Amino acid sequence: MKNKRWIALWDSFMYWFGRRSLQSRLIAAYIFIILGPSLMVSFYSYQAINNMYVRDAKEKNESLLDMEELHIHTQIESMVRAVQVAYDDLDVREYLANTNEPDAADLVDFSNNSFKNLTRIQYYNPNVEHLRLFSSSNVPEIWPIFFRESRVAHEPWYQKAVEMKGMESWAFQYNDPDVIERYKGQPPRRAPKVSLLREMSIPANHHVGMVQVDMLLEKFSPRTYSAIQDNQSQMLIMDSEAQIFTLENNSLLAKYPNMGEAIKQRLQSYKDTGIWDMDYTENGKSFLLLHQPIERINADLFNIVSMDGVLEEISHTRNLLIGANIVFITMVTIIAYVLNAFILKNLRLLTEEMKKARRGETYNGITIRGGGEVGELAHHFSKLMNTINTLVAQAVYKQALTKEAELRTLHNQIDSHFLYNTLENIKMLAEIENQRTISDALTSLGGMMRYNFKWSGEYVKLRDEIRHIQNYTEVMNIRFDTPVQLQLDIPEDDLELEVLKMSLQPIVENAVKHGWTGEEATAREISIQVEDWQEGDIRITVTDNGRGMDEDTLVKLNHRLDTVGMNVKFSGRSGQELKQQGIGLRNVQERIRLYYGKEYGLKVVSRQGHFTRVVMIIPKVLLAGRVDRNDQADHRG
């Protein structure tokens, strides 16, 4: 049964393959004969090279980790010796345990002997940053070695050392605080360090003080705080409290924020199971996490190794190994190209004709000798081009008819000067009849008509757009019992800025038409505010105190504005209302994005029953020239 199924599948494949074009079958044969074996060789070569380079990288960095561990143990021994010398000095022990105020002679003698011996410890071991002894009594402090315990008794690391009862206590800190408090109130110096503390009791269980030796981590573990070489590896130390200490500048932990937490989790798993997982991947980058515990100080040393360089070397070597295959493939390709050039000559001719047609050149027909697939393709292409030419001719004819109709419509339009003169005559009659309201409204209406008909350019001054809005509100107030009050908050200098003509008026018109229901008790107010916005932009805010809109309508309206240029349909009753309210805003949005870019445009903010605010963001551009009262042409700056 299975054999028949495989035979049926093979027959189907051969039937499908046989119906492919000649070019497809040649390419398939080329891939099967040449590229198949080459890819197999490359794959097995890559696996062998990958294992070799990974093993070398691991051994190299483990060696560096061992060397750093050896250096750390050396520094540990030097710190232990320094503590031991101070701890075993009887004069020092007596001075720390002294509860009486020593006289001047004793202090001078102690300073000339024991104090100088302690300073020599730091002199002979320059890696030691501080050698400090803290006394629980109120003995005189001798800076910078002898201090009273009250200066650091509140520190957690100090309390932990006291609880160790004379045993070694190791503490890691990110900062090196000023014990002397010479710069009280200032943040501590950013100098990560490791401290060795040993509590002193005389007699037993009678605490008298503490010995502390500090060493900066850059000296304690130089590779941990050395510059990262080509971002390939980085060492770090983690103490018993899971604090990570390493170089902060250009740190791998900063570039890969999840790495620190992954190291902590793997360290906990290692303590539970004794198995360390060194492979780690983040953001498509591979790393080796090498680990070495330092049990004496209860800390762990890690070496993070980036595998980018190793993978690049693998890729380079792999390319060298398959070079012979590439040469062979190249030779076969040249031979196949020559044969294809002879066999598929007619196909190339047909392709050139198709390219000419795509560039818009006139198609004059093509003659292909012989038959076969290329001849059939050429025949169908010729029929297709003839059909396209017929359709193009029909489209051109229709376009010509449309343009002719538009010209006839333009010729039939009423002369604008006739309208201006007619409005002036009506205005004079209103003044004669002492109808000042009608006269003022006609003046505003005339200004609006001049502004609309004198479309000499897309850009106008903000001053002229505001004047047009004032004319509009004065005309519209005729029909309202409660007039609309226009409030302007515009700096004088900003009135000379560039805006698109008829970009603010549709917003104000939207507010007048849809902002109020007519049942409000308060005055109708529309405010326009202009202010600088970010760098090189301005924000124009048009706010009305109308009824506002609900959250659903607001979201749909903003979505409609954001999807300018897309086919977004709104159905239902709320969709129709939204379409009526938002068509003017959408037109303004389209013009702003067309002339200024998609980063500019409109945003609507509203609160139902309180207000609606339309925010427009446009570039801050000064418009050169001037616009007189008759709206003469202006020029952009």
C-alpha cells in the first residue's frame, strides 16, 4: 500500500515537473547536480570547524579565568597578611582596648612606633587602598588609620564582621565612603572595593575593635575592570549577596539586560545540582558563561565570552574550505550560460520587448521564429499588448472628454467681480437704511469671498487665516441668538508664520456646526492658541466649550484621521454622524500630510459635556513678503 502511495506521489511530481518551462527545468537540474553535493560538504565542514573553534575559545578563556583567579588569591593573601600584622601588634591591641585618655607622651611614643609600622604595611603593599582600625572606646583618632567605631558601626558589613567573632569577614561595596566625613553630604566616591574585616576581642568575647583592609576591585581583579577588547569578553565578580561587580562603561550586561539575572539563576542551580550550563543566547547573540568559584571570600568569578568573533572565523574558514567547490560551480555556470545563450536566444528577445513595454515605449510587434514555449509566449504577449493599447486609447479619449467638460464648467461660472460689486451695492443699501448689522455681515462675507477666490498659492500667513475666521464667525453669528465668541491667544510674531490656506477655518466651522445643541446656558466660546512645540514646530489648538463627544466617537474620529489615505469605512448611525463631523478635519489632515509630511497633522481631544479640542502640529516656517487687504500673492520664506 505504501509503495503504491509513493509511486503515485512520484508520478504526480514528474507530471508537475514536466509541465514546467525549459528554464525552470534547467535551473532545477543545475541545483540538484551541483549545489546539492556542495551544500552537503559545506554543512559537514561547518560542523567540524564550529566544534574546533568553540573548543579553542573555551580553553583560551578558561585559561584567562584561571590566571585571574590566581591573581585574586595572591591579593587575598596580601590582605590577610596586612590584617594579621595589625592584629598581632600588642601595642595596637592595647591602644584599641584602652578606656582611659592617654597622655601626650604615650601618644607621641605610639605614633613614632606602632603607627609608623602600620603605615609601612601600606607602603610595602601599594595595592592596599586603606588600612583602618576601629576602637569601641573613645580613644583619640589618628588619621588615616585609627578611628572610633561609631563612624561605621551602623554599616551592615560592619555588623556582619562583628558577628564573625574574630573570623575573616569579606565584604564587597560599590562605593568607597569617606570615613573621615571631610565632604559630608556629598555622594560617596564611585570606587568598587573589597574589604577584609576581623573583629578583635580582649579578652575573649569582649569586643574592643575591628581591623579593616580595603582594596579597590580594579587592583584586586584587574581583568574585571579592564576595558573590553572588541566587545568579545568581560569578567565579573558576584559576591554572596548576588551583587555584580564589573566595568560599567561599554558593559555587556548593559547591552543585554537579561544576562545578569540569567547568571544569578544559573549560579543558584549550580549550587543545588553542581552542574554549570555555560551556553547562553540573548537577542540572537551567543555567549559562553565560564564560572570559577572563589570559596575563601564566598564569591564567584565569571568570564562572559561573546561568540561573534568565533562565528566570524568559522564563516571565514568555511568559505576557504568550499572554495574549490565554488570554482567548480563557476565553471559549470559559465558552460550553462553559453548553452542557454544559444538555446534561449528567442526568450531573451521576448524579454527585451517586455522591458520596453514596461518602460512605456511603443510596442511595434515581435517576430519569433520557430514554435515551442517561447513562440507561444510571444503570441500571447502580442495579443496582450494589442489589448492594452486599445484600452489606453479608450482611456485617453475619456480623459479628453472629461477635461473638455471641466473647461466648459469653468467658462460657465459667474464672474467673481460681479459678485463683489453686487455685495457692495447691497451693503450701500443697508447703510442707507441704517442696517449696520447687515452691512457688517456683508463686509465679512465679502472678505471671505475674496479670500476663497484669490487662491494664488497653498500657503498664507497665519494673520490672514485668522482674519478669515473672524469674518466667518461674524457672518455665522447672524443666525444664532447666542453669538460665538472668538478668543485668540497668539503671539504677535507668530502671526507672520506660514499655514496652509483654509486649514483652520474648517476646524472652526466644525465647532460651530456640531459643538452646541442650542440648549446651553453658557456663552459659546471658541479659542485659538498658538505656541512653540518641540524643535522647529508650532502647535495650534482650537478649543470650543460645546457638548464634546463620547469616548467611542472620539476614538473612531482619531482613527479616521490617522488612517488618511486608506479605505476605512464606518457603518451605522454613529458612523454616519462621525463622517459628517470629520470630513472637514480629514480633508485638512490630507493636505497637511501632503505638504508637510506624515509626522504632522491633527489630533482631537474631547470630554463629553465640557469641550472639544483640535490640536494641529505643523512646521514653524516664516512666510516672506506680505498679504494686503485684497489678499495679494505671497511668497514662502
